[in-house]
Amino acid sequence: MEELDLHGIFHSEVKNKVENFVLMNSKNLPVRIITGDSQRMRTLTVNILDKYKFNYDIPAYNPGEIIVLN
């Protein structure tokens, strides 16, 4: 599974990084996005996924990752 780790990424860079990652891998789903413990990072990522109508899951056992399903 392809993975994007957002640790060390500035909030201002999230939109471009996540957008590029999910659009480039849209034919290769599922993919994992690691947001870590940052609620802001999670919110920014979810906003992008919602914008493009991707289905995703935030596992209860690890809320620091988002699995993009389709």
C-alpha cells in the first residue's frame, strides 16, 4: 500500500502534498496517509478527501492515519 507521511510537513504544504498524492494514486487505492496526532493535519487532509469525494477510514486503533479507500 502506498503511503504519504505528513510528519515534518508544514500545514501550508498539506493541500498540495495530499492532493497530488491521492490524485496520482487514485487508480492504486487503497493508500495510507499518516497525519500523526495533529488534529489540524487530520482536518486539512479530510477536507481535501471530501473535496474530491474520496471514501476513507480513520481506524479507531490508530487515529493518526487515514486509509483512502476509493
